[in-house]
Amino acid sequence: MLPRVITIANQKGGVGKTTTTINLGTALAAVGERVLIIDLDPQGNASTGLGIELEQRRSSIYDVLSGDMTLTECVQDTAVPRLSVVPSTLDLLGFEQEAMGTRDRSYRLRRAIDALPAGKGEAPFGYVLIDCPPSLNLLTINALAAAQSVLVPLQCEFFALEGLSQLLRTVEHVRVNLNPELAIHGIVLTMFDRRNNLSSQVVDDVRQFMGDQVYETVIPRNVRVSEAPSFGKPVLLYDVGCAGSQAYIHLASEVIKRERALRAA
């Protein structure tokens, strides 16, 4: 059953995908899990947010998808113990055009993850978290085809449900045509502002629409969460005591609890 592969996806930008990927991975590593983050966004924000600068990215996920290197060869350690990353570069922008017409174009990432070693001496990865670009392109399709489940960050704003419906249709399409194992792991509500009545209304609407698929944890709008990437750190390293850090710790606890229930089923 290892590793568990969770894709963090939403075609809308600015909803907290990368922030959630980085800090969920950090929180999982903090409780003893060995975690690999795959930065599948050409912008490379997850790589930067984990302190991997452009000049340090000697290899990237593009090298894996193009078949030039294995995933293991591209793994880089981070400042967080037990947390590693496969970084991204702008080369990824050309992947879709280069892969067009190839029969395996939707399964490149899945094959790479399946080839990860089970672990001799060093413990295998318990979780692989895939940070997707803000679009439903071939990169996102690869991420969904490679995962057992998808975690959806959803900003507490007016058009949240409209964007969610589109993503759910894509997930169902991938499940039917490419990956029968794919399921919704959960929906995490982000950028919640308790002073804003609209935020509370969105929370109520999403819970009514999606029920138990929505995590209990709600990620608050928090300035420390916004500051942390500029220092190349997850917020849990930047300020573990802030409200945002504590929320991601609670989210990790929920993720682990759901994973245990899935494995027991």
C-alpha cells in the first residue's frame, strides 16, 4: 500500500494548493512519515517554498516525464527532516506539446512513482504529495492518473462551488477512463476570515453540498502563512505557534485518520 499518493488539485489559482502541499507534507513528516513532494507546476512555487532555489535544481520532474531520469535520481532533501522534493522548472511548459500523440502521455508520472524503490536501509516514502498547476491540462491529468486520491483546497469565496463542480467532473472522467482507484480524499477550506460573513456562508454551503468529504479543519487567512514562502520555509518552520501552522497540524491528523480508515476498509 506504500506510498500513498495524494494529488493536491484545483484548476483555480490562488486557492492555497502549494501552501497546503508544503505544510501538509511538513506536518506529516513531523509525525514520523517519510514524505515526497512532487512539484508539477512549471512556476515551481513548491520548490521555492521549500528553499530549493533555481540554481540548485540540477534535475527536475521534467527530466522524469521526458524519460531521461528516474524519480529517485531527481529527489532532493529539504531543511525538513524526512521531507524531500522533486523540483520543477519552466521546462515543464513544453511537456504537453512534446507528449502529444504518444500513447503513454497520461501515465508518465504513474510509471515513475511505481518505480520508486521499496526501501532497503532507508525507509520508503509513506506519502507522495503532488502539487498541480492551476489548470486541467496534461500535467494535472498525469497527477490524477498517478494518485489514489485527490485533496482539493477550496478558497472561502463566492465562486468556490462553481469551480469545485468542474474539478469533480474532471476527477470522475479520470476515474472512469484512466484510474479506477481515484477518489476524493477530502476538501479543505482555505483562507477563512471569521470577520467576513461570506466566508462563513461558503463554509456552510460547501459542507451542505459535499458532506463528510469536507475536512473539519479550516485553514484561516493568516499573515504568517503568506510570509513563510519568501523565507523558503514552510510556515511550520517559520512560526509553528501561529494559527495557520496549528491548522495544518490538525489537517495532517485528519489526513492520517482517513488514510487509516481507507487501509482498514
